[in-house]
Amino acid sequence: MYSCSILTFVDVLDTVDDSGEYGFQVWKARWGGTIRAHRHNDVEVNLIVSGWAEYLMAGVRVRLEPGRLGVFWAATPHHAFGQHPQTEACWLLLPMSWLWKWGAPPELRAALLAGKLLLESESESGDVGAIERWSVMLDRGELPWRRIVELEVEARFRRLFLRGFEPLGPEGGTGKLETPGHGARVIPQRSGDLSESTVEQMAWYLSTRFAEPIKVEDIARHVSLHPSYAMRLFRRQAGMTLIDYLTRQRVAEAQRRLITTSDDVLKIAIDSGFRSASRFHEAFRHQTGTTPGRYRRANALA
């Protein structure tokens, strides 16, 4: 029987480096109480082993229960605000670029960038044991063992791509997200093509600076591209425009603040990056289908 150290997610929250990444990690943990709102530039995979946990994910409340992998891009603001006292879970953190390299379908990429939490359509037995084994291998600190883990994680994700997902929030909905096994198209990968990592850099730039006045020229300069090409590239890879993505980030932050604080709505709008109340209300209604006030009353945490 393999084992891995039992710690809480809170134990690793302070290990993030200057790039905003935790890096490739695998571990099993007790949930350890409320996890503060945070974001980081990794794909996060949760697997509840026992109990249950509730996340606030970009302003949408979701409940995770045992059995299926939950996957999301952690640049989306998120925190855990409730769980069963005996909840135990497994976590994986890995770069978004790995999923793209492994042939993740474009529908999945767009859903992750849009802040969706994706639940695997079917569970797979043996996941907990595999994660414990991977943790032990990584603890060796030796490159050959790490490479084995990376290959096994890749194989697990390729099976996950074929099974498909059920996306949860924002914007609600639990419809099936089609993947290659269900007729979706996969964009062929070209050796040396850096467009995927460039899009990830642009998305992370917006995720961390959404509250600032940002122009397309600023984003393009960050990745050394012409603004027109940067806009085309992002839309092609992410399935939305740069402005749409920026607005999603701002609305997601406003949703989080509306639920978790008693701050004035106008202050929340300004702090989230909106420069006028009218623009905030217009974007919020378009994104959520309701007004900030109604959203707060319906979703305020107890």
C-alpha cells in the first residue's frame, strides 16, 4: 500500500512563487477548513475521497462530492467555504499548456478559460491509489520518477478527454461538454507552435490585472505581438475576444465580493475594474442574467 503525507491545502497556499504558480504537485489531504479566496496560474484537479466540499467559483456556488474528477483553471477566483468535517481529498496542480499539448479539445480549452469547473462524466476506479503512488514517486525528487508520473498523468487526462465533461458555472448549466469521443474536433498540434502558451500568458495577464485600466496594446506588448494579431490569436484559441475575457474576470470578481462582503455595490464595481456604474450593471446582467442586488440577495453566504 502506497501512502502520502496528509496535509491541508492551507499548508501549501504560501508556496506560490513570483510567477503566480505552485508548479506540478500531487497530494492527498484533509480539507482543513475554509480556504481563503485565491487564484494561481495552474490547472487544479480535485477528487473528493470522503465527505463533500463547497466552492465559490467565480461567483457560482458548486458542491463537490466523491467519485469524479473536478477540473478548473485556478486563475479563476475561487475559495472553499464549507465542507463535511471529515472531508478528505486529492489534488493535482499542473500547467494549462500540458493539457493543450496532450490534445485537449478546443471546447474544453474555452470552458476552462471561461472559468468553468468541469466534472468528468464518468468516474474511474483506482484514482485515489494512483494519486497516492504519484505523490510517493514525486517525493523521491528524482527526474526519472517525475517523468513516469508525468506520463501516467498524461494518460489519465487523455482518457478523461474521451469521456467528456459536465461544465458547472459561471452562467450555470450542467450540459455535456463534447470531447473527441463525442464528435468534437481537435486542433492538430504543430511542433514548436508557441501560440497556446502565448494565449495562456495573455489570459494570466488579464486574470491578475483585470482591476487596472487595460488596453489591447498593453496585452500585446506583454507577449511581444502586434495588437491585431494578439486579438485574432486569442479569439481563435480561447473562443472569445480579449475584451470578453477581461469582462468575465471583472464580473467574476464582483460576484465574489457581492457574496462574501457587505461592501457598497458601486465600490465593488470600481474595485473590480469597471469605470462606471452603468457599464458594470450592463456587463453584470449580460454575464449573469440578473442585477447585482438580486444576485447578492440570492447567493449571500450564511
